[in-house]
Amino acid sequence: MKLGNLIIAGLVTGSIYAVFAVCVAVWYRVCNILNLAVGDFAMVGALGVDNLYRVKGMPLAAAIVTTLAVVGVFAYVYDRIVLRLAQDGPRRMEGIVVTFFFTFALSFFIDGVAKMLFGTDVHAAPALWNGQALTWASLHFERAGLLVLACAIIIGGAFWLYIRYTLGGKALEASGENPIGARIAGIDTRRYRWLIFVGTAVIAAVFGIVESPITGYTYLSGATISLTGFLAAAYGGFRKPGRALLAGLFIGVLEALLGGYVSAEYGDTVLYAILAAAVLAWPRGLGFESAVSG
């Protein structure tokens, strides 16, 4: 069944878009900053585990824990030194373009360090679920792809449930909607900001470890991943992780269908033409107007 296998392949690809879209959407919702470095944390996760496991000979579990710890500590230090100074210092900087620059610069910095540490070759973390593809009827399910899809649904669903139904999630919303009002109400916006920044960085690294056996990573992969997540988050309205998850999955499926039935060569061109037309036809419904004005 060609259609079924195309949809499965699209869901796997869309899962990649979806996870990073959720990370972008959650952090923007809390901090009003578009995080362009989220893909670089995924790249560090994949290349770091590969280097520690394959080159240094460290056990896989230890390599994963060590890499995630390094990512978490680095994200925490960056928030405390750079982002806190930018948002809470005596010369507080506001505006989406100004604050966007800080994660944009962080992306370049991580890319440079990764090039020195890991080189320019394509690498991938070891597959966490080995074995032949699973088959049901005429459908084929790659084990690594199923793991990626499961991670996307779990991560996106957990964020959506937490923000929508918990007191901590409401505090996160308040921190993004009105930071001053949130502080007056006794909400520690700084604590929520660094928790989400560190949390999304570690989640991105985990997903890079899980997904890299499918695509392979280089030191430049982070920027591409961030842009795909940015695109899916835009179609989810930036502030809505649940919609960002669905938008990422939808874009992946649409991309696979266009590649399978239209043209593998021109599928991406047709895809972006359709997405651009959707923005022109329905900007308010997709959340673009509110994102720009916000």
C-alpha cells in the first residue's frame, strides 16, 4: 500500500519537525523569545553521544547521561549569564528582533565549537532500538522511525497537558503574557524561564540522540533543524505547543505525499508554495498576525 507507507514516512519526518516546533513554541510562550539554537542542542546530543561511545569507548548509557548533563549545564549557564542580563539587567532589551539575536548568536557559537570537537563528517548516535523493520499487512514500520514518532507524541502531549491543566502551566502562561504582572502576583518568572530553557535544550538533545540514526548529523545540522521547527511552530501560532505538534506532523505527511505522487525533485517547492498560499489566505487563523504583533 503506497499511500499507507507514504503516510508512515511522513509522520516520521513530521515528528522531527513537531518536536522542535514544540520546543520553540513553549519557550516563546514563556519568554517571548524565538529560540533558534534548539536544533544545535539536538546536534550536540547526537554528535556528543557518538563521540563518547565510538571514539572514547564509554558505555552507551554513560555517554548519553554525560552528554545530557553537559547540555543542561551549558544551557543553565547561558541563561544565567546572557539571557538574564539581556532580559533582567539594568539595560533590559525588548523586542523580538533584539532578543532573537541572542539565540541566533548562540547557534553560531555551538556550531563553531562542534566543528572543532567533532569535525565535519556525518555522524550519528547508536540506534536505541535495533532490528528489522516491523511489518503489518503491506505496511512497513522502521523501528527507529517508530521511536521518533513515539517521542514526538509523548513530548508534545506532555507539554500541552502541563500548560493546559496544571497550576505550573498557568504560571508559565502568565510569565509570557505579562511578566510584570506575573511578578506582582508572586510568580518567579526567572525561575520558569531557565527551567524551560534548560528543559527544552535537554529534550532537543534527547531527540537528536533518538533521531540521528535515521538522518545522520553534521556540525551544521542544527541550523536546518531549527528552521524546520521554526516553520512548524509558526503554523502552530508560536505560542501553542499542541498546534505546533500537529502542524509539524501535517507538514511531514504533506511533504511525503507530494514527493510520492507529484515529484520527488519538486515536492519541496510545491510544499512551500502551498504553505505560503495558506499564510496569505488565512494569516489570522494560523496565528501569524498575533505572533508578529505579540
